[in-house]
Amino acid sequence: MDTGYSLMCTFLLLALLSYLLMRKHGRKPQGKAKLPPGSMGWPYIGETLHLYSQDPNVFFAAKQKRYGEVFKTHLLGCPCVMLASPEAARFVLVTQAHLFKPTYPRSKERMIGPWALFFHEGDYHMRLRRLVRSSLVPDALRGLVPDIDAIVISMLDSWDGHVVRTFEAMKKFSFDVGILVIFGGRLEERYKQELRRNYFIVDKGYNSFPTNIPGTLFHKAIQARRRLRKMLSEIMNERRKKAGVEKDLLGCLMDSSEHLSDDQISDNIIGVLFAAQDTTASVLTWILKYLHDNPELLEALKEEQMGIHETNGYGSQPLTWTQTRTMVLTHRVILESLRMASIISFTFREAVADVEYKGYLIPKGWKVMPLFRNIHHNPEFFQDPQKFDPSRFKTPPRPSTFLPFGNGVHACPGNELAKLEMFILIHRLVTKYRWEVVGSQSEIEYGPFPVPKHGLPVKLWRASITSSSSSSVGGTVEQCRPAP
Ligand code: HEM
């Protein structure tokens, strides 16, 4: 076969593939509306390789620069419209949310469980959301402060004198807090350990290639998920035998008049653990990095926290919820970390009908991605956006420009809990310890959320607390090892 002939065959094959995909996903623009500008890349693979061959944030920022705030692309087999303006994000997530449904790959749905609230819309979603929220509102969290504080104190204590990978350690921390919120601190130790062991196997396989063949990470994760489900059934059955009413998340889901099935309850428990863990852990990791890189800010923060520490008799009295509400600078540091890191760079929805936005057509079946990070890093809304500057939050951001927890019906119900974890961690960290980042400080890795390279190894030591500006070193640093 000569080269010309095989080239022609390849061309015809690609053209046929494109045609079939256009039939499946595409629609001819109706009326005056036209598709947004942008490029769709190669048939089927689209611009996926382009996206994964570089920092995804650079990919999206370059596209926005070239095409504006609404542009099209083709990723992971799906045609997509990207939206990089606050108005467009609000259009999709709030005002016209009924025209866009949540969409996740099948493999993720299978791993978490199809009944988890974030896969749903309408009545089932609202009912579940109300139940989940009821255990995450400030009134429910207030009583958890001493328990979260105890977890933080013991975690930091175990780091003392060691080098620890921050992200790994923070994952364990946010998992333990998740277990506390779900089971109210009354879970037997054997269950805790088994849940942790199996959850981390699921976590490892979650982002692996979805081939369910023995030996693969995906297969191991599916098996571990089965064990998790079985364990949750046992825990629920034990609770039913006791016949009491608990106020933790499991209690809310079990005792509600909603009559949820065990599958529905389990999927939502696993879902909350997933939603809560890597997100919170990534932001906590960035907080340590930003504070480390901004010594003057760290001094000011120490001063704020030492004031509270002294009031509490240098730790002899417990930290309270009310005190966390007085941490003004700390709050700004948390908000600025959420903006700078923008660990959830974007979210996905799917158009359920042909939708017109500002003269552009978003065809039915296309994915729609509000780009949170692009909005958070737009100098029009956040001056000098690459600078870590908590003082920018002295004035509230313009409406719909600050979306670390999303917006609308699917906005994060765990935002108060996540911030509470950050307040408590920062309080204990800066009043008792000093830390240094070990090794490379500028590179980023994605797993899938962005975190500093190698999960930010830090060496941490107990400091003298006689002066808020003290940085005296105590203890010796051992070899780098995973977080205890
Ligand atoms: C810093 C930490 C966190 C960040 C940045 C974060 C961010 C988000 C975002 C952006 C969404 C909306 C996604 C979308 O619209 O597609 C979301 C949803 C959600 N988050 Fe969080 N989250 C965090 C922590 C938590 C915690 C601690 C919990 C629970 C304890 C939690 C539970 C959930 C749940 C259940 C949803 C789905 C809500 C729904 O579909 O109605 N998140 N989160």
C-alpha cells in the first residue's frame, strides 16, 4: 500500500469519527446563536493531551487570553464550553441551574456510590442536602471544637522533631475529623481503623485508570469499597439495636423521616468523606506554605493567636468556638489561601437543553465548566492576583467573584467545618511550633488537586512560647518519614 493511499484512509477514518461524534454531541446552532470561539483539537482526544502536557491553569489562562471569557474546547471525549466570568458562573450555577445537571465519569460514580447527593438534582438532592447540612451548620459544629482541638494537638505533638509530608498528614487529619462529624466520636476503635484502612485503598484507586482487573488499583479500590459498605451496614445495625437518636451525620441520615435505604446512607457517608478530605488537606498544606513564605505576616498572625492563647492560660483552658470567631487576621489568611490556591479550579455541569448565553450557543449534552481559578486570578477583581495578600479581604470581594466553595444549589455544605479545622490548626501551630519547608519549594503536583511538590515536606519543632516572635529550636530533626 503506498503512503498516499494510507494517508487518505486515515483521513477518511478521522472524518467519519468526527462526523459520528458531532452527531452524538453536537448540534447545529439555532437562530442567531453561534458556538463560542475556541479550538476543538483532534477528533475524539480533542485537546486532552494539550491540557495534560502542561499546568492546567496555564492551559485555561492562555485560552482565556486568546478567546475571552467564554470559549469552547474538547476534553476527555467531550465538547466543553468554559466560562471564566463571574456572571457566566452565576448563570450556570445559580440563575439557570435547572438547565445544567451535575456530571461525573461513571467510574467515579461507581466508586463513591450512585446515591451520593452530588450526582443528583431536584427533590432527592434537596432532601439529602438538608440532612447533610444539618450536621455541618455552626450550631452543630460548636460542640465539636474540643474534639477537633484534641486531634490537632495530638497530631502536632507527633510531628515534633520530625520531617513530615504535610499533605499526607493533613489527609489523615481531615479524615479523622470527617469520622468525628459522621459518627460523633462514638465509633469503636476497631471500626475506625478498618474504615481508615479501606478508605485509603479506595482513595488510591479513585483516580487510577478504571480497569476492573485483579491486581489493578481500580480493582483493589472496588473491593475495598465493598468492605466499607459492609462495615457501614454493621454499624447501622448496631445503632438500630440500641434504638437511641444520635445527632451526628449518620444519626441524621438514619433517623430522618425520609426513610433512606442503607445504600443511600452509605453512599452519602462515603461521598462526604471524599468531599471533605483532599479538599481540606490541600488548603491546609498551602496555608503552611504561604505562612512559611511570608515571615512578617506569620509574626502578625502569631500575635493575634498568642493573645487568645494567653487568655486561655497558655493552653490550660480549651479553645472555644467563640474565640475562633475573633480571629480576624487568621480569617483573612484562610480566605486568601483559598483564593490563591483555588484548589477546585473549576467544576463540571452538562447542558440539559440547547442554552443561549450572551449570544453564544451551549448545545445540549455539552459539558460546561465555570472556571473558579480564572475568576480568582483575574486582576479586574483581585489586584495583583499572584501576590499573597490577606489584607485584600479587608473589603469583601465583589459579588460572585470569590467562589472557593462553589455557588448555588450544589455549593459546599462543609465550608464552615473546613474553616473551623483551619482556625484550630493555625492556632495550635503558631502558638507552639515553628516549621521549615524541606527541599524544593516552588514546584506543584496534582493529585488531583494542586499541592506543593512531594506534599510539602516540613520539619517542625516546639518553640519557646515566652515571646510571640521567638523561633528558638527545640528537639532534633529525624529522617524524612510519612506522617505518623
Ligand atoms: C477547603 C475545603 C473544601 C473546599 C475548597 C470545598 C469545595 C467545594 C465545592 C467548590 C463544591 C461545589 C462543587 C460543584 O458545584 O460542583 C463542594 C461541594 C460539596 N462539598 Fe465541599 N469543599 C471543602 C470541604 C468540604 C467538607 C469539609 C465537606 C464535608 C464535611 C464538604 C462536603 C461537600 C459536599 C457534600 C458537596 C456536594 C454538595 C451538593 O452537591 O449539594 N466539603 N465543595
